[in-house]
Amino acid sequence: MRYQATILIELKEGILDPQGRAVEGVLKGLGHEVEAVRVGKVLEVVFPASGEAEAREKAQAMARLLANPVMETWTLEALKPL
Amino acid sequence: MRYQATILIELKEGILDPQGRAVEGVLKGLGHEVEAVRVGKVLEVVFPASGEAEAREKAQAMARLLANPVMETWTLEALKPL
């Protein structure tokens, strides 16, 4: 079976996010009231696995490799069979 | 009230994604079987709104500004009151 995992990688609280600040400035300049913007990455990974438990384990192992543990946190946002 | 919107911005199908290909190569090099990887952006936006309906409308308006309609699609992944 094939699974698709959606992994979110975001900067930890307290880490400066210049890209988020830039987006915040743009939205404000266009007339939107915003208090904060944080920008992160989303990865959609398609991979084979024999079942949901194995798929979850593989997705978590890949997320751990892709996030920088010093500055980033990761979340397995979704996991679905294809 | 304040709301937090999670907006995903991803490249449309058919648009080449060199960053995704690079991540795919890295995962394969580390011994993971993967078929495809697509990389996009996730934005967490905090903004004031009087209720859920207004918050949803504002979040969608901002997402429309932030995604490039030629190459990207956006999804309002989550909307929660803070």
C-alpha cells in the first residue's frame, strides 16, 4: 500500500522568523489587521508501507530527519492511504 | 476575539518542485523508500475577528493574497479561536 504523509515543520517559539515578519508587513500594508505571522514548511511525502502503523512509524522517522531539532518542531498533520 | 489560521500553500500539480526532488534524494540516500515529495509553505496567522464566520472570510482573503494563483494552491487547514 502507498501512504501520503503531510508533515509540518515550523520554527520553535522564540526563534526569530524574518520571513513571517515580512509577510506580516505585507498583509498590514494591504489593509489586513494581523498580530503575528509564522512561516514554516509543509512536506507531502508519498511512500510504501504495509499498514497504517508502519506508515506512521516511517513518516515520523522521516519527519525527525527533515526538521532541525535545535530550531524547528515537526508535526505529522495527516496520514492517508492512497 | 483572536483567531489563528493555518494556511497551506503548495505548488500545483505539474509544476516542477526542485526542493521536493532534493528532499526525495536525501531521504532515499538515508535509506527511506519514497515515491514523491512536494514541499510547500505553511503560514500561521494570528488576527482579530468578531466571530468564526468573519475569521474564516478574513483568513481566506489573506490566503488569496499570499498564494500565487498561477503556480500555487492554498488550503485553509485550520482555524481556531485563541
